[in-house]
Amino acid sequence: MALRGTGPLHLMKKNIPLIILTLILILLPSIPFAQVQTRLRVIRASNVGAGFDPVLTDVHSQLGSLFNFTSYRLLRDESLSLSLNQPVSISAREGRITIEINLVKLQKSSPELIIRVVREEKEILKTQVRLSPGRTVLIGGPKLREGVIIYAISARF
Amino acid sequence: MKDSCSSISQLLERYFDRQATDEERSLVERHLPICQTCHERLTLLEELRKAIKAPVDEALKEETFPWVWEKIERGIRLGKKPSWQESVRSWLDLSPLLRKKVWIPAVATAIVLALVASPLLFKKTPSYSERSVVEYLESQDYNVMVYESEKAKVTVIWLFEELDPSTS
Amino acid sequence: MNDREVELISRCQQGDQDALKEIFDQYHKKVYRIAYGVVRQREDALDVVQEVFIKLFRSIKNFKGKSAFYTYLYRLAMNTAIDHSRKKKKTTFLSLDEEGGFQPSDGYEKRPDHIAAQKELEEKVRWAIDQLPQDQKATLIYREIEELSYQEISGAMGCSIGTVMSRLHYGRKKLKDLLKDMVKGGGG
């Protein structure tokens, strides 16, 4: 008669939940959570007046080397936790222009976003962009009062 | 002759487009050999048609439509969004593992693999290109410029408003 | 519409991509002809073809069968091509660098000067078509490229046959004026 409840097989059976939990804990760091921390800044650039909003110090050199505007003013600074296929919309304070950001794909260090810019309920830009660490995507051009609007988007890894 | 020419010229396009009635067609065909003006008008219509049509025929003759269907499938797929419930459900579905004949060797294999593979999983993999990539973009009313600067570590997408609305 | 087409449309409306593939196999060349007629460039025409069938799959639920299916598809193709054309910046280019080079034994058609003249005409025609009002452009393309009858064009564009004839007449007149240096034949 076979003895029951004493062999290694039985021990394993008994401890299945623990084994599975161990596996999950081991593998946890490598499972990509479907979320990306993104920073979105909404900037108004113009040639009316001169000045650089102090909060924009880190992009000062980028903006200065690319554009000839004399004034850069920060309108919104948002930290967004983007989840897969859950778009987030931000309107400029004046409310006529909205940017919508949607995380559509998540590779290890290159999230892909679909970005839409909508003005007065009409889509004026739709783009799909793959972000990489340390880089900023600037989307700009639409007129905003006496200047233009620039969106600065970067991801935190 | 003049009156006949002016009435025929009104029928000429219908004749040219093969939309004329039998009576209209024979009227035109009787008139053409004796009227240089209408004959030249018809020739001009033919030349115009040739100029519009020939490049299209030529392009189609050489066209193999490479990967077009695959891109359509991809475009349809990109438009589909699985609900979060479906994503979670498929991720959590461990039921195949619970079948008696499967779970014991499966768990044993998984443990061994995890112990072997975890150093590899923690290893830093080479990242994608340092540059952000614009996969695609579209804009109805603006001309768009894309500019990438390695030095400034920035990708610029700039929209230029059209100065004049299209006159067409 | 024949029974097969009705069945394919119904399956497509239920999300069957195999049905869409059959529709694609049947119509993609026609859609390409319309697209090329508007945009006059291969890559753009292929983009339009892709866009049309993606849009078709998404919008086919709205097709109620009140008109012929090809009318619905042609209208979608034309609108997509015109929208695409509007979005893109128009460039005119003329290349004399043909692959293969010119051999003395080649006929006139392969001579660089003839190829250049042909390309110039094609570019001019493209430019001239772009100058036309949208309705005239669409009518001309349906007639000259797809050889639709006046009745079929009126169905595709949702207008009377008289309007079709008028658009054709004024469209041709405008093209003639724009291309008068390049197209042989006289008479006003």
C-alpha cells in the first residue's frame, strides 16, 4: 500500500500557491506595467515683450536654438500617468485648443503615443510618435492670441 | 451651315462621351466631315482625354500594389482597442496550468527557467534609437514640418497655417 | 447589386475581414485609378487606396443599400483622394535621370528629351486638374478615367445628369485654357 502525504510530490502540491507567488515576485520587475509617466508643458511663444518663464529653464536652450521668439510663457505643466489606450486631454487655458495624448504601445524604453491637436472641435494634427529617453517632442505652430502654442512632451523612464 | 454648326457643337460632347442618342449620333457623324471647326473641337477633346487618362493607364499597368493589403489589415488592427477587462482576463488566465497532468511539470519547468533567466531579465537591453520617431502624421489644414535635432535632443513637429484658402 | 456582393457587404458589416479582402481584390484597381487621377503620384495613390479600404471597413455599417455599392465606394475614393491631395504640399519635379540610360538604338519614346516632354505634360495636366473646382475635377475623373456614364456619375455625385454635363463642359473648357500651349488641336 502506497503511503500518502509524505513524498516530494505531495509537498509540491501543498505549496502551489507559494510557488506561484514566488514566480510572480521573481518575474515582477520584468513585467511591463501599461503605464508611462509623461510630462506635458503648454507654452505660449510670441514676439510681444521679452522674457523666459523661469520654469522653462531646462528647455531654454532647446527653444532658443530652434525658434526666434522673444517671449516664452508656460501656460500648463502637467504630469500625466498614461495607461494603454486611455487618452488624456488637456486644453490650453484659453480653451480653444486641446491636445489629446494616447499611449498605444509600450516597448521597454520607447512608448508610442498618438497625439491629436484639436482646435474648435476640428482636428488639426494627428501624429504617432515613439518617444525615447531624454528627448523632447515639441509640437507647435497654431496661433494663440498674439503668439503661437508649443506643446513640449517628454517621457520619464 | 452656321446654325447647323452651333447646334451640332452642343451635341459634340455627348457624342464624344458616347451618351448621344442614335439620332444625335448620326447628325454629328454627317456633320463632322464637312466642318473643320467641329472636327478640331473633337480632336481637342480627344487630346485632353488622352492627357488625363494615359498616365493613369500607364501607372496601373506597372503597379503591383506591394504590401497594400497588409497595410490595410494593420490600419484596421491599429484602430481596434481591446477593453481593459479583456486584457486583464487574458493575462490572468492560468486555468490550463491547473490540469493535473500539466501543472506539475509546468511549475517545475517554470521555477528552473525563472532561476536561470532572471539574471538575463535584469540585464539592461540596448534601447531603441536615441531619436524619437514620428511614425506618421496627418493634418487637414496645415502644412507640417518635422525636424530632428541630435544636438538639442528634440524632435519638432511644426504646423504652418495656410495663408490663403484653396481656390478650388 | 448581385447576391454575392450583398453577401460580402453583409459579412463586412459584421466585421469579417475576409469579406473585405474579396471586395479589395475586386475594386482596388478601380480605386487606384480614381486616386491616381486626382493625386497623380504613385505613392500618394497607394496611400489613398489603403485609406479608402480602411475607411470602408469602418463606415460600411452606414451603407444601407439604397445606391449601388460601387457608387458608395467611388464617392469614398474620390473624397479621400481629394482630401489627401489638399493635405499634401504640391511639388513639381522633372527628372531626366532615367534608369537604363539611352542607347542609340532606342526609339524616340525612350529618348530623354521625349521622356522629359512627356513628364512635363503629365505635371502640367496634374497642375491643371488641381486648379479645377472640386466638382468639376471629380466629374472629369469619373468620365475620362473610369468612363462612367452620365447616369452613373450622377449617382456617384448625387446630382442631376444636366449638372454632370455642365460640370464636364466647364471643366474641359478650363483645362483647355490652362493647357492650351501643350495640347494639340485648336478651336474654341
